[in-house]
Amino acid sequence: MSAAKPLALITGVGPGTGTAVARRFAKGGYRVAMLARDAARLAALEKEIPDSIAITCDVSDRAALEAAITQVGAPNIVVHNAVGGAWGTFLEIAPETLQQNFAVNTMALLHLAQLTAPAMVTAGEGAIIVTGNTSAQRGRAAFAGFAPTKAAQRILAESLARDLGPKGVHVAYLIIDASIDVPWQRQMRPDKPDDFYTSPASIAEEVWHLAHQPRDAWSFLAEVRPFHEPW
């Protein structure tokens, strides 16, 4: 990999948004460190994307995150896209499910910020972008094992933004109010037209935009949704 290129570290590089974000940053001239738990998928993606490195990592494990960052170096951009999800009412979920999702969604963001933001502050620039969804703003009955962790994630990101923004580091939270166009979503909703979905590539473009906003016009909370989505 070329050390002259800036580095983007992306968590949750699955077959949808994470892969699209990795490809977008590579296209934009970044080295890309891709973190996920599926070693085989990451290895295949590493062969496709120039100047990329695949790291098998459970983001809920701080030691694993620290080892990954030590391996690739200090990132200029961090995109926290890893997500722990669950469906069920408060009576249906296991308490351990909520705890694990909190570890992936919220604690991993804290670990990432603690491990990467100090170097960004020293450099006087950098960005931490977090992908979220409408569960960060509302707690529906069947999302009791998930929504509390996304709401906490959004509030933590806001605390980071208020702390790091004046130091030159941009933190933004992207709410994805959409069904993302990935195969399993299509299988669940075979009757839906193409424009029901938001493509991972479109989401990646917004992540790229947030990470490269001019310093005199930073956003914190941004949203994307299909044009006909009720909200």
C-alpha cells in the first residue's frame, strides 16, 4: 500500500453499505482499512480494491480494535458502520442481546474515538462519520433490543462532535431512513419496486460528502431516504 495516501478506516464492511463506502473512499484516493468479522468476504474484497487491507475484527473487542489500528496506522477518516441489531419487544429479547448491541453500536464508537481522535486533533483535521437509522430517534415496540443502543450512539456522536469540532475534527451522524438495496432485503420484499430501496452506493456518496464538507459548513445530523418515503 502507498503510505502517501490518506487512510480511511471503515468498520462493518459487509456486502452492502460497508463495501460501497470502502469502494468510494478507494476511488477518492484513500488507502482503505476494512474491518469486519467475515474473513473470507474481506479477503475477496481486498483483491478487488486497490490499496486496501482486510482485517478480521470484532469491533466490540477494544483490544482487537487497538491491534487493527496499530497495524494500519492512524486514520484520517473513520467510518463506524458496524451494527448490532435485534428485533423483539422488551419481554421477548434477552438482556444479553441489548448488552451486545450496545457494545457494537455505542461502546465501539467510544473505543474508536479514543484510539483515533487524538492523532486527528494533533493534525488539526480528520473526520468520524457514524451510520445510523431512524431507531436512533424513536423506540418502536419491536426494537427494544436495538433502538436504545442507536439512540445512545447518536448522543455519544453528538458529544464527540461538540468536543472535537472546535479542535478541527468533524463528527457527523447519518440517519439512513430506508431499506438498503441488498439481496436479503429484496428477498423479504419481492413485491417492492426498485425505487423502494436506497442503493449502498448512494449512501456511500453521502458518507463521502460528510467526510469532506468545507470547514465553514459542517453538518452533524444528516438524513437520506428514497424520494417517496413517508417521514
